[in-house]
Amino acid sequence: MTDVTAIDHFTDQATALDPYAYYDALVRAAPVYIEPRYGCAIVSGFEEALAVWRDPDTFSSANIVAGPRSPFPADVEVSGDDITALVEEHRSAWPQSDQIVAWDPPLHTAHRALLMGLITPKRLQQNEEFIWRQTDRQLDVVLAEGTCEYIDEYAQPYTLLIIADLLGVPESDHQRLLSLVGMGGGGVVGSTELHDKSAHHSLAPLYDYFVAAIEDRRREPRSDVLTGMAQSTFPDGTVPEPIEVARIASNLFAAGQETTVRLLGTALQIIAEDPELQKALRADRALIPRFLEEVLRTQGPIKGAFRLVRRTTTLGGVELKAGTRVFLANGAANRDPRQFEDPMEFHLERPNVRRHVAFGHGVHTCPGAPLARSEVRISIERLFDRTTDIAISEAHHGPAGARHYDYMPTFMFRGLMTLHLEFTQ
Ligand code: HEM
């Protein structure tokens, strides 16, 4: 079995590319593990992870992408059993401090309400019509050649335009939006947003787009979704600044684009790698949602994120002093044998197939989960309608049994960098 003490989870490349043996050893040995090199706690146990998500008062999200080292400058002494004031003092210095995912209640609560106003069930239903149309448009592009690089040629522009439609960006502006984020020429938005400070500003053009749209609709209301967004208020009735709404809107791209791209890639890889499974899914489309949940459990796009202990506490029998960084490992919790029988195996018929935490839990639980599920389900449905077989390109990935795939080289994300597919129509 993998020796967890021998591996530096945060720098070891082999573990970043394939973390599952490490996770398995970790969750069996120590569901709450103090990584000796960093003094950071890695939480891999399912119930222990739920306890963290359920207690944002104790576990702040301020350092969500700040890494395993102390988020405080070297000269700041972390002492005492309650560092709430210190966290607030340093909050703005941490990466993604302007994004809702890094906020704690009560600030988070008000903005989350604003956010949920943008992703209402009605809006999602309207958006689903666009998803079907966009699926066919994007498939027209990739099916024409009979072969494609699925990540760049399908998944990236597809997911971006679906979020744009959700937010009411008119279709006449879609190409503009693609080029604003550098995607016209195959660029990627948000690919490193969750872990790379340098990519932090790639959303700036989107902020500008939405600020302008909101100011425009406040001056001249129309009967469109952007007008609804412009007129939205906080729960206490106060009117947000245009930048506050624009930020929420732009953040949806950061949070929802790259993640869904990777889920699409992994789902298609599994389908193309396993002809028997593909046949079963083609024969019974009702299995697709279960299939998706099991993809999320076994290879969810987010492997984990950080928290910061604000008040000294105990988790899974381990004392965590105020100031301890916690890596909340969704990818490991989803393979906790106390929760999932035979956790390393892919089982469509698993009774608790939806119990995974690929979308997190608690106050920050992913508001885009229904959208991500629809995008992937509809992509698979239409691909099945329009092809008789989907296969891995041996020219790019090698023959069955000796494949080569490039995975994202980071401990935070799981997903393919490229996926070359071949289609039989
Ligand atoms: C397969 C795709 C996706 C996965 C695996 C995923 C996963 C997650 C996870 C794990 C969180 C919680 C982070 C934490 O608590 O530390 C989260 C939050 C969030 N997600 Fe997703 N997500 C996906 C797709 C989407 C989509 C499509 C959207 C929007 C259109 C979206 C928008 C958000 C937002 C705005 C947050 C922050 C919510 C908050 O802080 O209250 N996500 N997501």
C-alpha cells in the first residue's frame, strides 16, 4: 500500500496526475491527517469533510486557493484560539478574495442570495432549450471531420456560451464574449483560476462587459434577463453596485466553465474506453444520469480546496489549532470505504450513487450543479443520437492497453488536457 508519509501531496507530480492510490491509503490510515511538511490538515474522510462544510464559522473559506503554507505573512504571529479578527484583517490579500467562494457568512449569505436570483429553476429551464441547440451547433463542428480534440473544439466554447446564455447575454454578443476571454483562437478562460493568482485578472473583460450591461439596463430597462439582473437587490432590499452584480455574473464563468469542461472530458473518455458500457448507455438512456454521478464520484473535476481554522477545534479526534490550514479533499472523501462499498470501482448500480460530494456541501454547495449535469447529459444524448460509435483516437493516445493521457498537473483539479475522439456516424 502507498506510504502516505513518503509523499508530498502538494508537490509530487505523479500524485497530482493520479492521486487515487494516495487518497485510498490516506482515508484508511488517517481521515484527518496532519501533513508533517506543512502542518496542514488533509481531510479525506467523508463524514469529517461534511463536518467542515457544515461549520463555516469555524472553517473559513478565505484561503480557499491559498495553498498549504501559512496564508499569513511571515511576520504575523498566529496565536490564541480564535483568529477571526486576523482573518478579516488579511482577507483581501488572498487570491480570489473578490469571489463569493472565498467569502464567509454573513457577507457570503447576502451575495449568495443575489447569485441564486440568477440561477432560478425557471431560468435553468429556459437555458436548457439553448443547451439542446448549442449542443447541435457544436456537434456540427466536431462531427464534420469525424474526429476531434474534444476539450478545445467542443467543451470549452460550449460551456462558455451556455453560461453566457444563462446570464442573458444575447446571442449576437456570443462571439464577442468568446474573443474577450481569448477563446476565439482556442484560448482558455479560468483554466487556472482556482489555483493560480496570475490568472486572476483574466475575468476582467467580463466584469467590464457586465458592468456596462447592468448600467445600460438600469438606464433603459428591457424585458430581458440582464434587466432582471440589473434590478436584483440584496435580501435586505438594498441595491448592489453594478460591479457587485457583475462580479457574481463573471464568477459563474470562473467556477462553472473549466469544471464542466473537465467533467465532459472524463465522461466521454470513459464512454469511449469501454464499448460494453457505451452499448449499455446507448440502449438505455435512463442510465446516463447514474453514469454521470459515478463519474463525479470517482473522478470529480475538483479534487479539493482549502479552509482556515478560525477557532481551535477537534475534527475526527484530531485537535486543529486556530490558524491551521485544511485541505478538504472531495476526491478522497468520495472514495471513503466507510461510505462507499468497493470505493475504487466504477459501479453504475451503486445504491448511493448520488451521495458523493463532488459539488461540495453546505453554504457554498455548488449552485451550478443542475446546469453541469444538464450540459453533460445532453451532450451525451445528442452524441448517441448522431453517432453509432465513439472511440479514442489511437493516433493520439496510443492503442488500447497502452494509452497515454495528459491530466491537469495540479492537486486541485482532475481532468484531461486533451481528448482526441473518433466518431462513426
Ligand atoms: C462539474 C462541474 C462542477 C463542479 C464539479 C463544481 C464544483 C463546485 C464545488 C465543489 C463548489 C464548492 C467549493 C467549496 O465549498 O470550497 C462549487 C461552488 C461554486 N460553483 Fe460549482 N462546480 C461545477 C459547475 C458549476 C457551474 C456550471 C456553475 C455555474 C454556472 C458553478 C458555479 C459555482 C459557484 C458560483 C460556486 C460558489 C458558490 C458559493 O460560494 O456559494 N459551478 N462548485
